[in-house]
Amino acid sequence: MNRKDVILEQFLLSHNKNGWFVSFQSAAAGLTDEKAVWEGEKSENSFWKSSVIWFFGMNVI
């Protein structure tokens, strides 16, 4: 099992089940488009930007 397989397996296990991390489903519950693109005053990424970075990063590993 390579690094990408391990990360993907952990993502699939935590998609809708809260455990060590909050599940993606719980984190995104009630998330509107406006909230998803909101960024803080400093260099904080929005929920949308973090998701895109994670998704494309997974495809590079």
C-alpha cells in the first residue's frame, strides 16, 4: 500500500464518520457558497480553497 492509498483510505473512512477528525460530512453540513469562499483577514484559506488544494494535492502524490 503506497502513501496515496493510505491517505485515500483514511479519507474514505472519515467521510461520514466522526472519529479522531471531524468527518467531512459534518464539517460541510450547512455550508453555503458564501461561507465556503470566505477567507480571514490574514493568510487563512477558505474552506473551498483548502478542499481544492487537498484534492489536487492527492492527484500529485
